[in-house]
Amino acid sequence: MARWVLSLPVLALVLAATAASPAEKQDAKEKKPGLVVGEDLPGPFHPYNVNGPRAGRFHCLVTQTSLDPIVMVVVRDLDFTPGLKALEKELDNRAAKNPNVRLTTFTVFLSEELPDVVKNDDKREQLAAKLENFAKDLDLKQVVVCLGSKKDLEAYALDDSAWATVVLVKNYKVLAVHPLKKDALNEGMLKQIIDEVADKLGATRK
């Protein structure tokens, strides 16, 4: 009994230190899910890498970057529009021209034909072949193209109305999010995104 009485002050200190204040509880309730500018990325995910160092494997391109800058693009189909091609070429060029920045850039393609990228081997290989040709046609050396499943990105709470989402990240913090309709990835938006890659991520060499 003496030991329990003597430990009560210590227990009180521990409880006081670990208990969340009402303000902290309210902040936790109000914290938005998904991609929020100024907040950390929602977490890792493991798409199927079609090209790059881990080609043919499921690999998380978020966690491999450490605190280096990232440009992540998520596209909801395999429609390789002129705007998308121009974006990929520009990102590839910025990553190549700014090696000291250590910019990682990758594009995750989702497809209604492939609800589970892990289990459906035949469909995955079929779509991966299309992406491999896409990367070769554009001569992408820095941009990694991947296949993902929508369910693997649930924590990212992507805008369902967006065809593509462009995300800029540094130190795991989200610096910019651009949810785009298919026709919105035009010359003006391309310039805005690349200017942000220069200003926010430091890839200034053209």
C-alpha cells in the first residue's frame, strides 16, 4: 500500500503530461484528411514502377526521397494528352538540369480496368506495356511512371472530379496541390506548375 501511495504524485505528473488539452482535441477533430498545404503527406504507398531503378517492382517513391523535394502527379486514366506529355517533359528536364536539388518526380496512373494493381497480373502487365512505351516515346530519364490502385491512395483523399492532381512536396510537407480537369492542363497551367517547381523546390535551371 505504501508503494502505491508514494507513486500517486508520479502518476499524476504522467497523466498531466500525456493528456491532450481541449484545444488540441478540437484541432485533431478539425484536421482535414488528405493533401493539405502546410501539412505532412498522408503517408507511403507502393505503386508498380514501370521504369526507373525499381522497374518491375512495387516500390514507394515517397519514402525513398528522405527530405528531398518531390513532384507527384496522379492521373485517373491512360489518356496521354498533349498537356500531360508537355508536363512530363518539363519535369524530366528540371530534374535533369538541377541534380543538386535531388528532385524526385513520378506519375501514378490509375485505371478503372485495374482496381487492384497487385492481384491482376495480366491487366497490370498490359497497362504497364503502354506506360513503358509512353516513357520511351518521351525519352523520360528522370520521371518514373507507375501503376497504382485507387484504394492505395485513399489516405490522400484525391478530388474525385479531378482528372490529374499535381502535388509539390519538400521535407514531406505539401507545398502545393493542383487538382485539374483534363482540359485545364494547358500552356498557362503548365507554366504555373513549372514556375512553382523552380520557386518552391529550387529547380531553377531550365
